[in-house]
Amino acid sequence: MADSEPIQNPPTVQPAATEGAEAPKGPSKSELKKRAKEEEKARKAAEKAAKQAELDAQKAAAEVDYATEFYGKLPLNKSQSRPRRERVQIAALTPSMDGQTVLLRARVQTSRAQGSKMVFLNLRQRTDSVQALLSVAPEKVSKQMAKWAAGLQIESIVLAEGVVKKSPEIIKSATVGDVELHLTQLHLISGLETVLPFTVDDANRPEPPETEAEDVQFKRVLLDTRLNNRVVDLRTQTNQAVFKLQHGIGHLFREYLDGKGFIEIHSPKLQGAATESGASVFQVSYFKGKAFLAQSPQLAKQMAIAADFERVYEIGPVFRAEDSNTHRHMTEFIGLDLEMAIEEHYHEVMELLDGLFLHMFRSLKQKYASEIETVRKQFPADEFKWREGPEGTLKLSFKEAVNILVEDGVPREDLDDIDTTNEKRLGRLVRAKYDTDYFIIDKFPMALRPFYTMPDPEDPTVSNSYDFFMRGEEILSGAQRVHDATLLAEQMRGKGVDPASMSSYLDAFKLGCPPHGGGGIGLERVLMLFLKLNNIRRASLFPRDPKRLEP
Amino acid sequence: MADSEPIQNPPTVQPAATEGAEAPKGPSKSELKKRAKEEEKARKAAEKAAKQAELDAQKAAAEVDYATEFYGKLPLNKSQSRPRRERVQIAALTPSMDGQTVLLRARVQTSRAQGSKMVFLNLRQRTDSVQALLSVAPEKVSKQMAKWAAGLQIESIVLAEGVVKKSPEIIKSATVGDVELHLTQLHLISGLETVLPFTVDDANRPEPPETEAEDVQFKRVLLDTRLNNRVVDLRTQTNQAVFKLQHGIGHLFREYLDGKGFIEIHSPKLQGAATESGASVFQVSYFKGKAFLAQSPQLAKQMAIAADFERVYEIGPVFRAEDSNTHRHMTEFIGLDLEMAIEEHYHEVMELLDGLFLHMFRSLKQKYASEIETVRKQFPADEFKWREGPEGTLKLSFKEAVNILVEDGVPREDLDDIDTTNEKRLGRLVRAKYDTDYFIIDKFPMALRPFYTMPDPEDPTVSNSYDFFMRGEEILSGAQRVHDATLLAEQMRGKGVDPASMSSYLDAFKLGCPPHGGGGIGLERVLMLFLKLNNIRRASLFPRDPKRLEP
């Protein structure tokens, strides 16, 4: 426990006992001589004692804790008072504030005593840290205060008051390296009541280089430990940056689409029927009946188009009851979905989606450069590359993609579909040939797509559908949809879905619906692949997979 | 079916039969006379026939459909071509475009023939509509084309080409009333394959005035019919406006919080344990085990604070397995949640939340004035009122709120809690006394709040918690939370929750957590109460309640 109370040592000055000697009557000469000797002895002893007492008093005085007000554990904050004292952010500290006294709340990242008179603390707020120095000084910082500060458990939350000092040389252990804080007060706001599973410093160290077999024993154990103690793991500067980027992706997604006349919708996750595609759905006990968790907002967003919403997007959880324990599958993830009416051709959607991704990539690089840099330190990776300039994003047809793989030696008969391994291989080939980590594959075979996909006008074995790729992994799947009820019912039956089981969906098209298309993006996949985090769980706050429902 | 093909009438000109008569030998004089008479008769008949034939030819020529290219059903759009012809929005049409030819996709809201030569159509896009006129004209608009247009089923989607004409007088039946469109081409993009359950015009009519008993038979049937056919119901101008406002609220929520240093998080809806509060949770089959649907992001957002995120918000679905069939309960709704570390006092959060609501109210009024006006037409309501100016938002303590009700005659012993009826009564009293529809109640009794609520520093029967109200209904509940693991475990036990059942949550506080507070807002409630829609289902795209999982 770090929350030990400061020990108050009251002054223990004891006045030396001095007693007047009483004169006896008629002593002998030798007696007198003896007495004189004794008196001399006593005098000397008294003198010595007095001297000692003086020394003792001096020493005691030196140990009086004149700093008791300046440190210690604060009472539990129940909003007892509101002094409205300004508090600063570490990131805002600059050499120009030299000499100013500031107050801030921070974590103790490290604490290191130098002798008994000096303590160095590294104070942390999110992605920022600063060095703080506590140095014994008369009437200000007592030895007791220094001892208490040196004993603070790391990850404690403190309220620190100090004077900003321009640092003579850059402090490399802190992100704000050009100043340090000379502490005048240090109080504990919240201590730890348990042992840290690992330190934030340890958790922030660079990962071992990626290997082809990504689930090596060493790494998996490490990730699981992190995830089991996610609250501590999330405190690393890396993770603080990762989730600022996650926020950024959502923000940029909305910003772009708001500018294109889209509105945000919220569709229900509880569904009356288990439908849509072959993917398994979770069943929910619903009062006396049952319900199912939506595996995407597909049906709802298409119904919104039939309801004249024209252009909609949704950011929300999607659920997949697939027992896949891979680096890129979770049972719950965030879908960035959109759907829009088209005027002439589904490439209107595909091009808008491309514009969306370019907007995201450019803005992330510009506005989140320092966060990306922070993540790079732990997850070294080549910078994510995409094509700018007049030639635009690389667009391959499915056939062309297959040909590239065949040329590289993959047997054509293996390529009715492009599986995960071949996807990655294609990503490497494309990167080598076209110098891009981002590309689009258009015109997937109809057999690979769900029943609501519009077939090509000329070749019914091909569909008006596309996937988008980052670093050789699919991050978006989309298509023109069937907006004609008759063709839709026909394609349902063709895929073994009973149209009667989806009547309210089918009705939406019987009531007239414009031609439309859209796509679904996996938020965590984009984040993982942009930063090359190598495991999707790192891109999710509290990930869920077949084996994990906690924390 | 509205998708009847245009009937092509090929010219049916039949040349009149003319035959030369052959002369016989030796006829008698009477015979000659008779013959002459007959010849004269035949000549006249032939003359008449020729004249008739000429007339027939003329008539047939008049009925040739010279407009076949200009109307009819288009083939199913499978992205066959991409002519890249510009299309316009109805809202963008202005008198300054007089004489311009434009192309647009729209719904047929109404279609009315005037004689056989003129058809008036009301064309609709979302909240906008314009009058279109189809008028028979040689070589341009044929009678057949007019007949076909007059027969278009309402709610069909058409591609209309026409010339913009400044309207001599404002057309009241259209939202864009200062122009009309003189159609030159009209094609069917998507017709109906079923009977409309009701017309969008009917669904857009003003609601009967609100009664105290809100579930009158008439209204309930009406709402159910709407919800059963939600795709058509959502097409009303009212609903198009309602969901633009829903989008607006989410946008303003994020805009305000982004500006205050918050980041957006996404927490899992699948939970390992059924926890948090007394509210019932839905159980999910999770592979060989079970999971539960989160009834709020409460635990996750607090854990994000323990993980140093400082200020977080989340917009996402929350699930309540409560069998409540009222005007304001759903089993799934959208929570606008936030949580933030506090420096000194929980009123920092309460004041930020107040600032958030004022930002939302002001911006909605400013930026969504026309949408609010559109909704008012169907749902007449007093304008939503809040206090501006130096005195700020009305803040009452729970005790003060109780006193207001007691003064109005409510027995004090009924007011351990303020139930829904008394909430509404309080709302009316506050409106009468303070002229505001928006106020805050602070300092709720501890007994009414969940275990994670921080008690008042002086009176442990009272808590550092607040509710926000709009028109006498709660729309936000929030508080300072307990950030100390020992006190938290104690309060859990006090409310009958086993701390062991929530160990990963409790661990977050054992690992050090700053003082913090937050709140949860019901998106649909804010929307319903701001617009006075009287039933929360109207504020949800596809509402879910104990009896409704479709559409």
C-alpha cells in the first residue's frame, strides 16, 4: 500500500536536568578535597550533558517535519470543496513558463530516490510525461516528505504543485523534455490496492518483430496478459495514441459523409429473425420468445433507402457468432456502414468510398502524426502507402487479381475465391508492382456474394461488387444491391433463403426503392492495418472473441 | 402494377380499294340507264370511301405516338451505362433557373389528370416537393404519354426531365412553390409491387391533439399501422425531418464534446456477467456458454477513466429487458454516454452537461429551424423553452423539488421518490413558475441511486447525483462515481451485489482511478421531448419493445 500517512514527529526536546547542590556542615579537608574533585566531575558532567542536550535539541529541531501540509494522502474526494484552482496539462508546459507555479494531476510513472534528499519522479498524463524533482529544502521540502515521495507506488495518482524550470538539457525519459517541475507539494489522490500485473513502462516496450506464424507462444501469452489486465495495458502511451486514432477514424468517416449529404441512422441490433447471410448469429432470450443479434445493419440501411433517406451511415456494433480464433476476427466489432441511392451506376458508390478512404488516410497522416509516431515506437512498420495523383487508386477486377496470383505461381484452380493467404500474397505483389498498400478489387463472382448483390448486366456469374484492401487484408465489402423485389426473392431462393422469412425486408422493395449500393467497413481492421498492430484485439478497447467476454 | 409498357400504335393506314370497271357487250337502253345510275352510285360511294380513307389516315396519323422515347418503364438498373448526366435536387430549384432543362429522380406523391391533355404530378424528394406539369404538345408530349403518366401509381420512383418555369403564383401544395417543372420526359425507375398500406399524404396529416390518457385506442392503432409499415411511414416529410434532427442531436453531442477534449470509445455490448443494477438484462447464447447484453456502457466507460482516457463519450445501443409497455420505454435505445475525470467537484461534470444541452438546444433551433417547422405541422407543440441569460439553468435540489410538489398538494409521504406522474406535475409547476421546459435536479437520495454513486460528503443518505429534465420527463441521469475500491465493494454489498461477480470492474479501481463522474442521455427521449412527439417509438427508426421486433 502506497497510501501510508506521513508520520509526524513532534519535537522531542528534553531540557537537561540541573539541580542546585546543598552545603553540608563541617566537612574534613580531605573530605573537601574529595568534594571539590566530585564537584569538578559533576560540573564537567553537567557541562557535557548540557552540551549533549543542546546537540539533541538541535538535532530534534532539524527533524521537525515542517512540510506536513505539503504532502500526504488526501481524503477521498467526495466533492467536499471546490477551491477552483487552475490545473494544467503536462502537454501545455513550455520553457516560457519558467518560474511559474503550476498544479496538475498525474500518474506516477516512475519514482527514483537519489540519496535521502532528492527524488526524481516521472509524471504521466495520457501520451505526455514530464520529469519532476523533489529536493529537500529548509521550511519547504522536508526529509520526511522526500522519503514519502520516494515510497509512492508507481501508477499512483498524485496532485503535484511545482515550479516550472527550463531544463538545461533535453530530458529524454519524458515527452516534454525541455522543462522539469520542481515540486513544492505532492499529495496522493488515488493509490493502488493491489499489485500491478506489469508496469506501464514494460507494456510500452517495442514488440518483437512480426513473424509469419503470428500466434507464437511468447506473443500470445503476452497479449493475453495485457487483455486480462486491459485497464493497465490501455494506459501505455501506445494505447492512448491507438485510441485517439480510433476516435479519429470515426470522426473522419462522419466528417466526410456529412459533407456529402449523408445522415446518421441507428438501426436495431435486436432482430426478429436470423437472416441475411450464412454467417452465424447469436440468439437472445426475448421475454417469452427469442431474438437474434444483427450481424450487420444491412437490412435496416437498405430499408432506410427504400424510405427515401437517400444517403445514410451508421457506426455501431455488429455481432458474429463465428468460432474463429484468428488475429483478425472478433465476435463483436464496430461497423462503419453506409448506403446510398445511385443515379446511374454503382461506381458512384465505389468512388465515394474511395474518396472517403483517401480523406481518412490523408487526414490521419496530417492530424495524427504524433500519435502515429508514438505507436511506431512500439510497433515498427513501414508507413502506410496509397496512390495520390491523377492515376488514382488502383482498381483491379477480380479476374485481373486472379491473373496476378496465377502469374506468381498460384494454381488457377485454387482461385475460385481468394483466401486469406492469397489475399496477403496479392497484397505483397501489388505493393511490389504498384507501390501501394491500398487498392480495390471490383467485379467479384456472384457465387461469392450474398443474395442482395446486383448481378452484372451482361454476365450473370459476375456481380456489381467490390472489396477494399489495406496491406493485403480486406477492410471493406460492398456492392450495388438488388432493389427489385422479384429479382431479390429469386436470388434469395437461389441462395437457399426463404423469402417469407424476410417479409418486412422484401416489402420495402415492393413499395418502390431507388437503385442503391453501399459498403461496410470494419473500424478495428482499418485501425489495425493502418498502424500494423498485427492483432485486431489491440484495436478494440475491450475485445470480444469466442474465448473472451471479460473485462 | 404501375409499370405498364407504353403501347405503340403503328400507323394503320389502309389505302382505299379502287377498281377499274370492265365494259360488257350490247346492253339495252334501260340497262344502260340502270348502269349509269349504278355507276354514279358507285362513283359517289368511292368518292365517299376515299374521303373516309383520307380522314382515317389523317386520324391515324394524329394517333401515332411520337413520344415513345420520352416515357415508359426503364429496364432494371444493373449499372448498364453511365451517361453522367447531371441530376438536380428539388430543393435547389429556383425561379432564376427559368427556362433551364433539368433532370431529377423523385417519388410521385400525387398524380392528377386534367382532361386527356394535361397531368399534374407532385414530385417529392425527402422533405421537398415540386409541382410538375405534363401537357400534350405535337412532337413532344403525346396523348399516350399523358395517359401513361396519369396512371402512374403514387410512390413510384420516376426519372423526370423538364423545363423549370417560374410559377405565376405560389403553389401551396409543394414546398418549392415558386417554380414548376414542365415535363419533357418521364420514365419509371421503380414501381410498386404491392398495395400501399396508406398514402404518405395521409401519414403526414396533423395528429389529433394529445390527450392525458395517451394510449387511446384510435391513436394506438394508428401508430401500430405506421410501425408495421415503417418504410412508408418514414417517407413523410415529418419523419424525414425528425430523423434529420436525430442526426443533428448526435452531431451536436459529439461536436461539443470533441471541443472539450473528449474522445469517442466503443465498448462491448456482450458482457460476461449480468450486473450493474437491478434492471433486467437480456441473456445471449454464447457458443457453449452464455453472455448478457449491456444495459449501459457504465462499467466500460468508468474503466476507460481508470485507464487514463480522462474524458470519453460513447453513442451506442443499450438494452433493457423490462416488460414496460409505455410511451417512453423501449427494449433497445441509443445511449449518449459520457464520463470524465473531475479535478475538484462533481459539479464540473454537471455544468459541462448543462453546457452540452444548451449547445444542443441553441444549435437545433438555429440550424434545424425548417425541420422543426415541418414537424410542428404534424405535431403542434409549444416551442421548447430554456433559460438563457446570467441566472443560467434552473437547478433544484431533490428536497426543493419535493417541496414544490408538497406545496401543490402532493402528500410528502408519497415523495420518497418522484414517480412519472409527479415528474410531469413538477414539470408543469416549474414551467409555470420559472418559464422553462429544461431544469436539473441535484442531490438525489442515496437509496434511489445505483451502488457506484458517490455519497454526499456530509449526509450519507444523500448522493452526488443529478437528473436532467425536459418537459417534465427525465432525459439524463448522472453522478459522481465511487473511485475507491473499498467504498465501492462496501456499497455493492449494501445493494445486494456480490463484489466477486464484478471483479474486473472492481480491479480497475484497485489499480488507481481519478475522481470522476458522468451521465447517460437517452437520444430518442431528447428527440421526442424536444419535438413533443408524444411516443418514443416515433423517435426511433425501427423501434423495439416487448411486443415488437419487426420490421
